[in-house]
Amino acid sequence: MNKEKLIQLKDFYANQLLNDTVPFWFPRSVDTEYGGYLLMRDADGSLIDDDKAVWIQGRAAWLLSTLYNTIDPRKEWLDAAKAGIDFLNKYCFDTDGQMFFHVTRDGRPIRKRRYFFSETFAVIAHAAYAKASGDEQAAAKARALFTACIQYVDGEKKLPSKFTGTRPSKGIGVPMIMMNTAQQLRETIGDPRCDEYIAKWIREIETYFVKDDIQCVMEQVAPDGSIIDHIDGRTLNPGHAIEGAWFILHEAMYRNNDAHLISLGCRMLDYMWERGWDKEQGGILYFRDVYHKPVQEYWQDMKFWWPHNETIIATLLAYLLTGNEKYAQWHQMVHEYSYSHFHDRQHGEWFGYLHRDGTIAQTAKGNLFKGPFHLPRQEWYCTQILSKQLNSEI
């Protein structure tokens, strides 16, 4: 890509973020009655449910704080971020300290889960808000929640028990999300533990989940890292592994273009592009089998929005770090597929779910799992790294 192309991409992502994606959600999603955000919305923005997913309450507060910190210190963004932080703290923690997964509009609990991802999103929300507002209580909360997450990982704090039977496993999701949580914490308010833990979680991913011999990244493995040769154990999620790849490439960039991390992140991207890119229809397939056997889940060949966001980031970051034109070509392919199939030109934002042939499976833009996170994060992050690249060339 030449400089003119990089400028065009930067301007495109910035324009989409500020004039298409963010306006779809805000200010209308701020719940002025109960706090937090009303995010379960149809194509035209109309509300389809007023329940609140705790993950996405935290993610939205992170986004608004991050926009304030890095794009423009608009009071309405800071005020809206506070609405999410206050809702999380008032309603989203159970008496045992664990966070809920799903609550009613007015904060009454509906569901908890056997993992701590609500906490990780609360960490990044509080950290970004603390940087934006100078609120020391929010900073302390972010660090305390990060400590709790580490304790969950290490088994010092107990989550509701999960029956594992005679086939225990471990997943890539925990080291991935903890790595990115630590990166966000480090880059907003700082924490001296982050570098060491990030390195530890990268080693875990490289040691147990990246299989160079068969060129893939496993989603779950046996405790010793071996492949569990059953349907669940063989199932790959290419978009998720590619997200992990860009977290590692981001760390490579942070560490002055660390060659080992660039190699690791690019191998992960290479392996899962080959596994996940639909050579017939375009786009990233949702699930694949490591040995090319049938996959159990019926949505295995659908195209979900978020793997495309992660692949747009990963291919651009790989190109900027290596200069390899292969990644520029891949970026163009996934960019063109995504913005021609997922993007809603009439109402803004993206549809979440496509059939394999690229037709829209259903029109919701917000639900328990989709909200203002993967897409605006992609557009924000691509704007940031392109600006950094272009500034370094001046």
C-alpha cells in the first residue's frame, strides 16, 4: 500500500466510526431513567428488548471513555461513560463479588455465568473512565477487578463449579482476554503487573494452542496441550484465533516491533486465514474442524460480524509491521467483503449475522452478544495505527 492508500483508509475508518457507527448507538442508547445503556436494537435502531447484557454495558463504557481519551474530549461522551460505570457498580455485582451476565433494565439479576468475562470488560471500562475523568475510585476499582480476574485464573477465587467429567480441557479464551485486559489497563492508567502477566499469557498461547506442525490455532486442548480428538476438541474458531493474533501483534508493536511476537502473530493469522476464509463465497466461516471433519454446530458456515472486525485489524496490523503485500491484499479482501455485506447504508452500523452466501440472516444490530464494541473498536483501532504509521513517515 502506498501512502495515499493508507491516508484513504485512515479517513475511511475515522469517518465510519464518527459519522456512521457511533451515532447509531449514541446518544439514544443512554438510559436516562435507570442508567447504563439500552443496546438491544433492530436495524433501524428501534428497541427490541430493554434487558441489559453486562458484558456490553462494560464494553460501551470503555468505548465512550476511549473516544473521549483519544479522539475528542466531548462532555457528552464522558457523561455517557459515567452512566455505564455507575450502572455496573450499582447493579451488576452479586453479593459474592462475582458479576452478573444479564440483568433487567432496572438492574435486577437474571443470569450469572461460570466465567469472569463480565469482570474483564469492567476492568477496561473503569480504567478508561479513570483516565478520562481522573476518578481515583474508578482506577482503584479497575486494579481490584484485575486482581480478582487473576485470582479466578489461578484458582485462588472460585467460580461456580463446572462439571468436566473425564475429559478436562483448557481454552484459549482465558489467556487471550486476560492479555488484552492487561494491555488496556497498562495503556490507560498503568499497572506494574501487566508486562509480566502479558508475557505469561502469550507463552501459554504459544505453548499449548499454536500447532505449527499442522498449521492451526486450537480453541481448546487437553491440559497437556494435546488435541482432544472429539467433536468439541477439534472445533476451530478462526475469527477468535485471529483476534488473538492481533493482540499478540499489538504487543509486538508495543515492544518496539519484537521479531518473535511478530512471527508468532503472523503465523496465527496465516494458519487461520487459510482455515477460515471462504474461498467460494468470501468472508470468514464461523467454525471449522481441525481435521476437516463435519462440525457439530448448525451455524458453522455462517458469517458473523465480529470475526471480520478482528480480521480487518489483524491483516492491517500485520501489513504495517511486516510490509508484506500479502497482508495488504488480505486486508483489502476482508474489508471489501465486510463493508459490502454487513454494513447498513440506510441506518448505519452493521448487521450481525449473514448466511454463507452473504444474505442477511436476521436484522438485529444489538442483542446479548452484539453491541457497540467489535465494530467501533476496529474502526477506532485502525484509525489509531494508521495515524501512527503516517506520522512516523513525516
